[in-house]
Amino acid sequence: KIKKFLVKKYPFTLAIGVLPPQSIPEIEKEEQIPEEEKKEKRIHIVQIIPEDQFKNIPKIKKEVLEFAKNIRPKLWFHFITPVDIWNFLMDARYDLSGAIAMSFPLHDTGLLGALRVAEVHKTLVLRKFEKYVSSYVIAGSLVRGTATKTSDVDVVVIIDDTDVKRMPRIELREKLRGIIYQYIADAQAIAGTKNKLEPQIYLLTDFWDAIKDAHPVMTTFVRDGVPLYDRGTFIPWKLLLKMGKIKPSPEAIDMFMS
């Protein structure tokens, strides 16, 4: 009933999901929910809308709450844009981004499914060899906001090879690459989506060389990519690029001209 109302009244809606119950305590910390409201168990629903509708969130929330006020069990609504999700990730709030990614989809134009398959794959990869993963980054159509239910999901896994003692670095990359690719089918099956993962694997030392040389492909990736997981590598690069500190990137040229 809620889904039909939301999709009909707000046809621009990107996704609607039921948030996992175990994530609610963390989510409630983000919003000033009255204590008496917290005591009453509710179903928490997230509605993802385009960024250009951000200014209309107060109006939408008022209309939705009015429609749902007599529905039982009671509902609590969270209205966000994709930019909010990317900001959660940039702030390393993986608990919030993970809850959204793993929400039960009531309606999805593609963003939720693409995010979910990447989240599941990331979890499988980290569970196997977290100490070697420096960053797990999403890019492409998912971040650009053009993902559909069948879009490929571009991810980059950066492997930390700075403390490898027992095998050559290239051998480490190829060994981990095999395992990372092996998890693609498992992630897609668990996520239940048609989105195909397209992972690329880089060694940290090679990636660093490309960043220093302002390799155009890598520069674009750092500019546009968003980390689903980061151990203090990717986010500093992204911020340094934004500040114009990576030369000769367009940002550095703009800063110099200014």
C-alpha cells in the first residue's frame, strides 16, 4: 500500500526499502526521534529520491506521514538522496550505508540492487583477507546516478602490497584476483540482482605511482569513485585531488591559475 502510494505520487523515486531491524539503533542516533517514539516498535522505510528533489523533502515527509498515520504497524520514514549515501561512505559510516544497501527492496530503479551486490561482494572479500585490502571503491554508473537493474557495477579493489614478505607482489595480486573474481557469482546470487560486478584489482604501489603521475584514468577514478571500505588511503587521495594537490590534474591547474 505504501509502495503504490509513494511511486504514484512521487514517480521520480529511485528506490524504497525496508531497513534491517538490527540497523535501527544506529539509524535512530542520526535523527532526533523522541524517546516515546523509540519505545514503540516501528518498521523503518527508506525512500531514495534524486538530488534535485532534496529541497522538497520536508514537503514529501509531511504528505507521507499524513497518509501513513493510521497504518498499522506504525512506520518511520527516512528520505535521502544518493549524495547522502556517498557522504556516509566518505565519512566512513559503513554501518549506515550498509543498512541502506541491505534493505529489503519494495521499489528499485537500479541503484539499490547495484549497491547491494557491491556491498555483499565487499563483505565476502573482506571476510577472506581484510588485512590485504586497502580500499574497495565503487565507480561508474552507480555513482553517476544512471544505474539500471541490469547495469554493470564497476568496483576497484586496491591491494596493500607494502608489507609482503613471502611472495612476489605480482603473485599476490594474481592470487587475490582469482579469489575476488570467484566471489562474483556468490555475491550476485546472495544479492538477488541482475547487475554484473566488474572488479578491477590494483596493487597499492602501482596505484600510487599512477596517482603521482596524474594518470588521466586514475585521476578520473579518484575524482568520481566512492569507497565502500577504506583504510585511510583512498579518501585522503580524493581530498588532496579536490584541493588541487595532485599535479598535473585539472584541479591543480585551476588552483595554479587562480
